[in-house]
Amino acid sequence: MYLRPHCGLFSAGVGARSPRQVGGRVKVAVFGLGYVGTVTAGVLASNGHDVVGVDIDASKVASVEAGRSPVVEPGLDAAVSAGVASDKLRATTDVGQALEGAEASLICVGTPSSPQGSSDLSHITRAVSDIARALAQSDHTTSRQHTLVVRSTVPPGTLVDLVMPLLAEQLHGSAVSVGLGICPEFLREGTAISDFYDAPLMVVGTEDPMVAKVMANLFYFLDSPIQIVPISVAEALKGACNAFHATKISFANEVGRLFRHLGVDSRMVMQLLCQDSKLNISPAYLRPGFAFGGSCLPKDLRSLLYVARMNSLDLPLLSGALASNRLSVNEVVMRVVASDASSVALLGLSFKAESDDLRESPFVDLAETLIGKGFDLRIFDPLVDSTALVGANLRYVDAKLPHLSKVLTSDPVEALRGAEIALVSSSDCRVVDALTKNPPATTIDLCGHLGSAVEALPGYQGVAW
């Protein structure tokens, strides 16, 4: 047995596209006949593929064999019935029978929560072990090149830490070549079939060009091109999406609880909020990076929380936003402390680019904390001149960094001189040039906009990547 390696002709990265979907009949075994598996089997059969559904539950298998869906989902009975009638869909409890001549296996089994909250991967373990044993025992009736793709929602590391070792153990000595991938599903109960045809994302995580080709053929009927990404990215994607959905629901409910007490129609507030597609319902603010700051976000969030307290209301999501923001600063401080460095350069001090506003800048907090811990800190910001600060901006700095003029430099090269670590939030061309010409031992990128030349430096680290 061997896992098909990355051959060097195929680059898996965000935005990469699979080989062109060309169609062609694929014989595929779908493991698990719950919502995801039955929908997947029914839709693939409806589009000309030879599909065998596999489940340990004989009643589910019997239901499919009789042309009925084992789960309630609009339109699914018709798809299953048509698939069985056309001989494109059948079901079995026999794994070996399902894999006879199969080019691919799709694992769609459940991964429920354990009592501790972790994903229970026992169904994944069983399905992979059953597939591997059947491939090893029946390679004379099975394609010697097999594609195994997980559709179930699993935590990052599952394919490398669980699936690969299981395959290696079960297929040791076999001539079967297995290519691995993961294709997260975005199907909602009640609209699963329409979601399949019009999915918000079509992603396959793999490093194997053959897997990408098989999946392109399998989903040839979809309008959206498949995006090929690293396995770990595809594993993490579904969890991130659902966490975001849960956060959005909680946010709408929290502001609703608050505004109801104030006599405000929260439905109208949220309806107007959703009309802003520039900042609110958009990719804005959804890049991993450093803490938020400035004269608006912290102030207005604190104001909302104060109003909630005055009305005896608990808004844990919004309260957690402030706590999480502070943790973003603390985590960077702890990385600096753990490095045993003594000299630090902070490149960028204002709360955002193209501004000299230092009010509630998280970088001012970072500087204050590092100075308080005894680090030799030098700061450069292309727009900050300590002699030109006025008004609230000046008062804030005087309170937080009264000795700013002593640590602020006018040149990034000067700030980097002797520094063992650079903490970088500014992507100003002078900063990038100084970093590439005078790189410190460690560069921690706080903004994600420094470019490939800086990211290629030895000792480069992203704040959240």
C-alpha cells in the first residue's frame, strides 16, 4: 500500500482551482446514510454517477433499496426513488460489495460531540478501517488507485493523525494506492438539495492531483469551481463557518435583549445594519490579526455594556469581545517574554494605517506593557511625531506613554538597530525595506500585509498564522 504523494506538479492553495470539471461517470461508495450521506448519494446518482450507499443500519439500507429516503428532507425521496429506478443508486451493509470497481469513497458518517465536547471520531475510525480492509482483501476487483474523501465535519489534524495511520496499518503490503482528501459540506436540513447545487463554497483539501481530478469529475454538474486548499485548511473551514454563524445569532439576540428594554425595535436596527455591505455584512474585519482599538470601537462597546448593566442585563458575547481583545495583546507579550530577548522594535504605533491617532491603540498598550516589564523598546511609526500631537491624542499618550519622545525614532533602521525582535503593524515601504535589509532574529507580523519578501525572512512569525 502507498499513499499517493504530492507530485510537485500540483499546488494546493487558497484560490487554486481543480482540473476542469469534465464529467464522466464515476463509481462511488458513500459511507453513512444520514442527512449528508443520503443527500450526497441521491444528488450524485441524479447526475449520472453509479452510487452505492453503505451503512451499518440495515433499516436505512432497506429504505434506500426500496426507493425511499431514510431521512426526511424535501425532494430527497424523489431523488432516491429516481436513482434506484435508473439503477444508478443502490445500498448495502457489505463494504466489500460496495467497493467492487469503485473509484472513490466518500465518508459521510456522524461525528457527534463527546461528553467532554470533543468530536467523537469513532464512526470515522470504523469507516476508514472497513474501507482499508476491503481494499486490501479485494484489490483484484477494486481499482488499484482509490480516492478516499471525508465529507464529515472533523477537527484539524484528523486526516494526518487518524486516517493516514489507519490506512497505513490496514493496507500494509497491499498494491492499492490511496489518495486522500476532505470535502466539507455546507448543507442545511430542510434545504439540503438546493444547497448542494448552490453551495456557498466548494472546497477540497488535498495534496494529490488525482483526488482533485476525481472530485472535479464527481461534481462536474456544479457551476462553482472547486477550490483546492491544504487538508488542514479544509478541515478547519466548517468549524470556523459554524462558529461564525453561532456568533452572528448570539450577537443579534444580545442586542435584541438590550434594545427591547430601551423600547427600541431591534428588528429594524438589524435590518438597517445588514444594509451596510461595506463594513457590516462583508469581509471587512474578518482577517486574523491583532487587537482592535481606536476612538470608536472600544468606547462604543463599553457604552453598550454599561447600558446593559444599568438594566441588569448580561451580554456575555459582547463582554467577551473586550476580554478576547485584551488576550490578543497579552499573547504577543507572552511570546516576547518567552523569547528571552531584551531589545524590541515596535514598528507601528497608531491604531490603524494612514493615521496618527493613538487613542486606545492596542499598540500603545503593547508598548506600555513591554516597557513596564523592563524591555528596551524603540518605536517607529511613519505618521507619528511626538512633537505634533495635540488634544485628546496628546492627553492619551501622556497618560499611557509619558516618555514616548524618548523611545520614538524617526527611522525604522534606527528602531531595528540591535533589536532581537520586531513587532510589526505598519506596512509602510520604509518599514518593509528596513526589515528585509536588517532583519532581526524574530519578526512577528501583527498586520498580515508585509508581503512575501518579509514573510520569507528567517524567524518570521504571523501573529495568528
